[in-house]
Amino acid sequence: MSYFGVDAAKTRESQDMIYPRISSDAEVMMGKPCIRGTRITVELILRKLGHGSTIEELLASYPSITKDDVLAAHAFAADYVSSIRAFAIA
């Protein structure tokens, strides 16, 4: 299935090789990408950072994750966004 021009199946297949700290399982958080071994979604990490939380605050709030997990979530999201093909609508 494809959303916003991204092949979701291909993204999941290559995700484990490129992002070993990120997992996506249909049985966990409706398949949203999460920090591996947790129910903490990449989306949550990005929203918290976007609202001004620091990495240190995230680590204090979610002791099961590491700084490298937060950085992996950020890198995953950046690569995902860069893979979206934009189409002009006239």
C-alpha cells in the first residue's frame, strides 16, 4: 500500500536494516513506527521535541529509551519525509 507516494511495504522491509532501533508491528500501536521493544512511537518523540521538550526531558519521562533511540527516531522521520513525492495541485 502506498501513502503520499511512499511504498509502505518496502519501507517496512528495509527499515530493520537501516534503523535497528525502530520497529513497526501491526499488533503494537496500530503499526506505527516505535522505539524497538517499547510502545513509544516515533510520532510521540517528534511531537514532544516539536513542542520544546529536550532530549534530557524525554529520557527522564521515558526511562526505557536512550539518547540514541531519540536520535534514531529523528533520523527515521527525516528519511521518511524525504521519500515523499510531492505533487502540485493546480
